[in-house]
Amino acid sequence: MSWRKFCLHSDGSATFRTARFTTASPAPKPEGGTTMPALALLSAVFVVGVEQTLQWKYGASGIIGMLLLTIGIKAKNPAISSTGAVVLALLVAGPAL
């Protein structure tokens, strides 16, 4: 598709220009810009720190318990979240039993 544009120049001359355009829209820009908010960065650092501490102190079973707890909360499934909470509680209370 094309259209004609009338152009009046500063020297008094006039021209018609033919331009072609497409109907595709440009890619949308992401909301919020390109910088990461400080709250999201701090929460990500906290989550990674908790996961690393669990891995260091309780091994793979600690990560599995945390994973079950997180998946259960996100899926709103009380059985899975309770299983994860029990696994974590047994790991923490294991030396005391």
C-alpha cells in the first residue's frame, strides 16, 4: 500500500513524495523499562540464599522439601505443601529426636 505526501520546501518549491508502509505494528516495549526493581532483586537474593543454606545444611532432601512446599503453595494444594513442610520439619528436628 502506498500514499502520496505533499512537501513544501523552504526555497518555495513543492514536491509529492510516494511512501510505502506496512500494516505491521512495531514490537511493544516492555513495561517498567529495563531496570530490575530493587524489591525483586532482594527477594531473588533471599530465595537463592535460603536454597543454598538448605542444600549445604540438609542436602538434597532439604531441597526436595522446599520444592514440595513451594509447589504446594503455588498450586494451592494442601497435601503437597503439607508434605514439604513435614519433610523440612523432620530435617530440622531430626538431631533433637
